[in-house]
Amino acid sequence: MVLGMISTNRPSATIFLPMNIVRRTLDIDTDTDARLREMADEHGQDVAAVLAEAVALLDSVVDIGGPDIGEDRRRLDAYKKTRTAVPLDDVKAWVTSWGSANELPRPAPPKIG
């Protein structure tokens, strides 16, 4: 059994929990390997912990189950009825401005076509 450590930000309150470890072999390019090692060093973790956190983050933001075809169809039908949509360049400019001194307002969908 391997013990994993969880810090509670109090030196005397570190908790050790049993972890089930599975050994995997991954083929990655040298740049990715270097970045993983750098991230692990920056956070005082091993590469496996960095990968575990990356997978958890990916799982929280990406629907691995695939696209929601029904939702895509509803949005396409709505566009066909209203002919309104936000151009991609407007979305990109808006997102790029986030956190800046000149943050743009959310773009409104104009009529297209």
C-alpha cells in the first residue's frame, strides 16, 4: 500500500491516506516531459501528482462523453429562426480582453445573412 499525503496548510495536520497506484507507461515528447518535470518541481510534487491534477482539471472542463447533438440541433434551429449569432472574431476579442484594463462587454448577436 502507498500512502498519499494531503496538507491542510497546518504543519501538524497533514493527513496520510491510502492510494491505489497503477503503473502506466506513457510516450510523450521531450518538451512535454520537461514541462511536467518543471511543474512538479515548482509545486514540490512528483510528475504523477501533476498528471493526476491535470486529468482532474481536464475532466472538470471537457465532456469526454461526447457532444450533445440535441443541444447542437436546438442552437442551429434557433439560429435559423432568428438569424442572429456572434461572429467568432467578436468572441475572440471579448475573451482576449478579460482581465485587462480595457475589458470588452459581452458581444450581442447581430442578425447575420
